[in-house]
Amino acid sequence: MTVLVVEHVPGEGPYAIGEAIAAAGLRMRVCRVWAGDPVPGSLDGVAALVVMGGPMSACGDDGFPTRSAEVALLRSALAAGVPVLGVCLGAQLLALAAGGVARPGWGPQIGWGEIRTREAASRDPLLAGAPKRWRVLHWHGDTMDLPAAAVPLASCDRYPVQAFRVGGSAWGLQFHLEVDAAAVDAFVTAFPEEAATAPGLREAAPAELAALAPHRDRVFGRFAALVAARAEHTATRTFFAPRADAWEMRFAADAPRYAAAVARMRLRPGQTALDLGCGTGRALPALRAGVGDDGAVLGVDVTEAMLAAAARAGRIGPARLLLADCHRLPLAPGKVDGIFTAGLLDHLPDPPAALHEWARVTAPGGTLLLFHPSGRVERAARHGRPLSPDDPLAEPNLRPALHHAGWALDEYDDAGEYFLARAVRAR
């Protein structure tokens, strides 16, 4: 997983953003569109997307041949919940991708100037703790109208949109928070006529940067930490989000096998059942049939696009759908009577921890059913690899892992056409 940085001109690099990314142990890949690098068509292997500034205008494609491709990539990132940071031009493109408007401003805003944080910034994952008034480097002429879903975070009198957030992991900064001394020198050298409109810009840089650095480093350190913490989920989302619309049709023939697997849970009316990694919710109708009208069914997935596809497939009737981490379920201990999960455990970053968490929320005597509509041998062959002795679903590995987490394995069926393991929560 890498952080993809889209760079429009040589002088406007990531600077302090890149330093924070490196300090968090993340790799960075720079797409230099100014040198002819193509904008990627997908976010495979991308842990975060950073789009830098540039002199071109976000208002149209003239003189900006990669604009449409960048907006499309930002839309994909928003749909998949990939962390995003847009700077200046990048912020305007982010606003466009989220449904807003980019437009010409009221003349250039260049030089050191004050911004004010909005009330929402005090609760923002990146800007919380920022001063109410602080000075930053402005260098732009265009502006944007935010979509209704965006949260304004900072403003100034002349250009009210200075920082905003879209959803829970995408930020736009109209100003240049990323700058250090080298960046200021590069800006002034690359755009001397614009720099001349802000006399003393370079001379004021040492004092301005000394005051700005603590806030700059905190914001970008938080962004890099968020990217690192979400990397596993981001990988899942970037894989499943673009496939969500076709997922139900692609695997529609598996529905009877899901129903047969759920039947082996032996659920009773009035119980509570959970489908972890529910995807489009193929097992949810069978779980509802098992617990009856008086029971409860909850479908949990980490990919919002999959839950939206489940709702379109009519699965919101049999169950409630929840966007959540299967390692940290928002449920009280012992509230669940049965957990169904298909093809999830061996794709999690920490299967033993997941089994412990699932045991925590399951009542004594409750069941856990691990299922896949194809056997382990068939899946390995399909992916062109041999069965690994370290496979967490191999019985010699699965049985002790379940036991250690508080489960007792009572059925193990690795047939050619399916895989199924049933365990009971220890009393």
C-alpha cells in the first residue's frame, strides 16, 4: 500500500506532507503529470490519495488535460473511503468530485495571511486544536462552492472556503500548509510575477514558518497516522467498492448454498444473528428465516458501497445494515446468539484477535459458522497457488485458535464444493 501523490508542476511537491508520510512508515508514489505520467485509472494498492496544487484552473479542461481523470480518481476515492488530501488546486478538484463547483475567485490571493478555524474544526480529526486565528501561505485565484455534505473547517474574509472535510476521511486545504523554506523559495522562483504582488514574502518566511510549523506538522502527522491505521480497511474497500454493483449478479447462483450453510447454525426464533463481512447480504434472508420475526439480524461490512448494494438488493428488509470494523464490533458482550461469516476470517489482518472479539459479543452456547461456497483446494487452485500449511482455516490451525478464543469446533467440512466450520461458544 502506497500514498499516491498527484503533482502538477515541479515546484509544488508534497514537502511537509511527504515528511509526515515517511515518518509514519508509509511509502509514497508520485504521479508527475507535468512529466507525462498518466493518472492511474484505479486505486488498487493505494492507501491514500494526495492531490497537490498548480497554476492550471479547476474550472475547465482547457490547459488541464488530466483534469477529468483526476476528478474521476477523486470520486473513486470518496466512494471507497480512501483517505484524501487536496491542496489548493487539489482542494478545488476534491470539491468538484464531491458534487460542488469550482469557479474563478475575486482576484489572486497571494502571500502570508490570516485564516480563522470554524467551530466544526474543534472536532475534526486533523484540525482539532488548531488556533482560532493563524497565518498561512495563500497562492490561488480560483475558489469553490462546497457541496451540501461538506463540512467547512476554516475561512477568511476574502475567500470563505479555506478548509473543509468530505465524509470521514477526505480534506481540502485551499492554502499551502505543506510549505517549508524550500517550498517558499520554489514558489517565488517559479512564479516571480505573482510573488511580486506580495512584497517581502520570501523575507518574512522564516518567522512565518516558525509560527506555522507546529500546526502544520500536527495536521499532517495526524493524516499520516490515520492513513496507516486504516490501510488494511482501505485495501479491502478499494477492492470491493468498484465491484459492489456487479457483486450480487456475479454470485447469484450461490444463494442456495448460503441458505444450506445458515441452516446448519440451528438458529431458533427470537435469537439475534450477525453476518460479518456481509457484502451484498446473500445470507441475510436465511438468517432472518432462522430467527423469525421476533429475532434480530444485523449485517456488518467495512465497505459502504457493499452495504448500499445490499440495500438495493432488498436486504435492508430482513436485517439492519451496519458499517463497522469486524475487529471492533459496537455490541455489548453476550448480545449475539449466532455469527455467520463467509470468506472473511482468512482475509483479516489478525484472525486470532477477530475470533476473540466475536466470542466477546456471543452468548454462551452461541454458534459461529465459517463458510465459503468453494473448498480450500479449489480456491487455492483458482488463485494459482498451493495450499499453505499456515492457512488459518486448516483444521490443525483453526481448532486451537478457536479454543484459545473461547470456541469449541464441533463441525469441520472442507468439501470440494464448499468449506464449512461450526463452533460453539464455551459456557
